[in-house]
Amino acid sequence: FSFMLGPRINAAGRVETPMQALELLTTDDREIARELARMIDGYNLQRKAIEQAMLDEAMLQVVPDAPAQVIDLPNGHPGVAGIVAARVMERLGETVPVCVYAGNHGSARAPEGVNIRDAFVACADALARFGGHAAAGGFSVKPGRIDDFRRMLCDYCATQRGVAASTPAPREPDLWIESSDITLELAEELLQLEPFGESNPEPVFGLRGVLFADVKPLGAEGKHLSVVLRRSGLRAIRWNCGDAVEKLRAESAQPHDMLFALAISDYGERHVELRIVDIRLSDVQ
């Protein structure tokens, strides 16, 4: 559901109207359902294309070492702005908040340690309206005030603990473990803590000094990153980071620290899989 049905149902509301998804889920007419399914699958393809184009443009606007990123995409689709903000934040290591302003509507995502709604309050003079919670929100900027909003948000975030104006502190896991601790039984026990989300974050573990036996792109278009850990043979995936493959290949002989969440894959024999949150060069030699 998470990877096939959910994104398609979600796409209808992002690029068209959620009423078509609602009708698909409630109709008892097989032919109507089939036609709506075809239509909604098309919306998902459209959403993917829009998202990739916006993400490519957004990454060109990233300001290195800024305490916050405000990305202005006048021709972007407002329904996809939130996804793009999340993707940019992932690529920056989830260290700073990211706001994407598309058309006349913006969406924001914020890492742990920054309350984006509080940040909006501090920038209220430049905003026409805003709302949300600690980790995500929506906003509209007053005409001609996008640069003011960017400056005010950076000033605010530079003063917050965990968001430095220069180099942010590296993210720490909930627990550093050994590869021998990673078992299918542990992953199954963690499922009992679901659902994860606001106020119940997914546990993040860390491995120190790992070496990679295999680094390759994953997916039909190579959008994702797949690595295999030496010695343990564990497989780890980082979604939407296929562009990091060559850099990681070049560094594969050097030890890395890796932060990850545990997942269970039923592809082939049921097994535990690591979902990468962060990778960085290790001090372990």
C-alpha cells in the first residue's frame, strides 16, 4: 500500500481533485473503478514528472551552509511543493528547514530541533497566511516579500539550538549498535511501536566504521541508492538519492558511519532491510 496504492491515491489530490480518488474507493461499479484507476495512475506519472523537474530546479537554488532554505519556484505546482521540500531536506541531511514556494502557495518541512510554525510566527510580517505544526506547514508570502521572508527565516533559524549559521552538528542516532544486533526478530518487534510520525518518531540506529561491498543505483531510472555492507552482507537503501552513487563509490574503501531505520522486505525470502537516514565518513579507522 505504501509504495503502490498510497502514492497514486495521494497524487489525485495533488495534481487534480481528491474526489476522483474518493469515488474510486467507494464505487461498486467495476468498469467505473477501472477507468478511475487508469486516470489516477496517469496523475501519479504526472506528479512524478512535476516533482523531478521541481526538485532539479530547487537544488540549483540551495545556498550552501544557510541556516534555512527558501526556494522560489514561480512556475512550480503548489500541490507538489511539500514533497519537493521533503526531498531537498533529505538531500541536505535533514539539518535545516526547507520552504518551497510554488506559484502562490508554499510548503515547508523542518528537522528535529526546529519548530516551523514558531518560525512562521517570527516571519509573520512577510506572510499573508500560514499554518501547520512543528515538522511541516503551509504558507503564502505577501506580494514582493519573498526575499524578506528568506532573510527573516534564516535569521530566526540561526538563533535556534541545533541550527547553526555555519556548519550544523551531525545528526546522532537513538542508539549505536553492532551489525550482529540487526535481526529480523528486532525489526518485527519494532513494528509493534507503529504507527510512527509526529510525537512518535521512528527509531534511528547507527553503525560505525562500515565498509561497502556494493554501491549501485536502484529503480528503473536509477533514482535510489542501494549499498551492501561488507562482512554482514546487509542491504541498505536510500530513497531518492541515486545521484550520490558515484561519490559513494569513490569513497567506498573508506569507513563510514551510517544512520538508518529498520524495515522488513518480503521481496524474495522475508528479510530485514536498512533504510538509510544519513551516511558520513567515519573517524573509525
